[in-house]
Amino acid sequence: MSVPSEPSSAAEGAVADRDTHRPGHPLARYVLRRIGVSALLVLGVTLVTFVLTNLVPGDTVAANLGQQAAEDPTIVAAYRAHYGLDKPLPEQYLTYLGNLLRGDLGESQQTHRSVVADLSAAVPATLEIAIGAIVLSILVGVGLGVVAAVRRGHLTDSALRLVSLVGISVPTFWLAMVAFYVFSYQLDIAPGSGRLSPATTAPPDVTGLYTVDSLLAGQWVTFGDAVAHLMLPTLVLTLYTVGLLTRFTRSAVLEVLDQDYVRSARAKGLPGRTVLVRYVLRAALVPILTVVGLAFGALLSGTVLVEQIFSWPGMGSYAYQAASHLDLPGVMGVGLVVGVIYVVINLVVDLLYGAIDPRVRVT
């Protein structure tokens, strides 16, 4: 006796209708979801930054006006009214959000310029050393990690593990001081501070990156001087990140090498290089991307001491000066930029996940 096929057809039709009315491609839906989550995270970053900044102990009036002026009630009242400090905190936050939507981060209490103008000069300086450091770190760290994994148990593996351990154990500020003393002061083979030599004129401002702007303007002398000043801070930041990426890449590749499908590929007689590139590295790429993203965010937000040692006018130096003078708009501006940097980096990494591994695209 045959079973009627109508219910099965109805169920298939319902599934087809559901799939038909589901909008967009799975990757497109995944991208939209991640963008929505990132927007909410940025809103959360603004709230956390605002609350933590206003909970910092200390008198911002006395820090910026001096003790004598802070004892004059008229001056204090005018100062608090100018910066909106006389309003309740909820009203200050709503005003901050409104200004933020217009691209206004407020006026720095230290420089008396807009925070946007200050950060537009500081962020490119930090980007210049961070991009160079992360590119070198990926090329060297991932390569050494793969070599260490392939040569597991050999002398090469032990040596690379030792070098990577030293790289992540040595404090970057100590390494920066040693590099500055040896290569700039003692050997005098590298510039010690600043982005350019005093006698060199900055290139026309296009991107804020002196190396890029000097190339666009055809100023080769300025380009060479900018690269020379980049060498020491970039190499100091690279050494730590290389150690981190080497160790993590080694672990990720070793985990994939032990999978059954890798053994099957080798048993079929595929060349070792083909197995490594098409099977091992592609599978290990997702966790490696996570570490690369976090490392790049750390380079952009954690270079305070390195920038101070090399007198690099980047975001770290600006944050230090703002915090030292209780410059609340400056501190909130830096905090917001750092938070947005991490959100954007995580968004890019998540989107790369979806492009590399279709299983990540939640249906």
C-alpha cells in the first residue's frame, strides 16, 4: 500500500516558500548582522567612555586653570559653563551624542583646538608605525610559525620557539629604550626622535602618512627621511608581535596537521607544498586572523610608552598628555577612537571569516 505524497509535497512547498521569502544571500545577511552588532557596540563604547572618563578622580578645573584661578568662583563658573560641565551627567551625555553625530568631539581643554583636529594629526602618525609593524609581523611571524610547525621536534622548531618566547617576554618600552640608546645614541645609525628631521619640510598633507604623502608629491628626500625615522619604532613593535604570531601560528598549523583529511591528502600522493597551502594554511587561517586583528588593534592603541620614548607625535602621546592634564574631551576622544578601532577590526575579521569559511555564515 503506497503512502500519499501530498503532505511531503506540502512540507517541501512550505520550505521553498520560506527560503524564497528569506532576503538576500547568506553572506549578505551575515554582513548586515555584523554591521548591526558593530553599530550597537559603538554606541556602547560611547557610553562606557563617557562614564569612565567622568569617574576619574581629580579636579579638571584646577588641572587646566591652575590652583589660583580655580579658587575664583566666577572663573570656575565660566569655565564649567564653557565646557558644559555645569549640566547633569545624563544631559552632558545626550549633548555629547548629538555633537558626535555631527562629527564634533568637543574642544580640547589642553590645546584649545577641536579634538577632531588634534586626532586627525595624531592618528595618521600612529597608523604609520602600526601598519608597518603589522605587515612585517605577518610576513615574518606567520612564516616562522609555519616553519616551526612543519619542523616539529627538530632543532629549528626549538630555536624558533625560544626566539618567540623572548620576543613576547621582553617589555616593549625596555626594548625601545635599548634600541634608542644603542642605534641612535651610541652607533648614530638611526634617527632617534620625531617623524622627520628638523631640516626636512613635511610633505603636503593628503593622507597624514608622511611616507605616502611624500611619494604622492614626488619628494624622495622627504620619503627617505620619513622611512629612516620609522625604522626603530616599527622594529621595536614588530619584535613583540612577531613572537606572538609565531607561537600562535605554530599551534594553529599543528592542530590542522593532525586532522584526518590532511593525512588523506598526503596518502593520495599530493605534493607537500600543495597540502600545506591548500589544506593546512586555509584551515588555520581563521584563528590566525583573530590574533592578527587583536595584534593590530593593540599596536594602534598600546603604543603610549614607545611613542613617548621616540617622541612620536601619535595617538599614544596625545592620550598621555590629555590624561596628565585631565583633558576630558581629549581623553574621551582617544577612548572613542580606540573603541571604534577595535570594533572595526573585529568587523573586518568577522567578514573575512565569512568569506574564508562558509560554515561561519549563520543561516
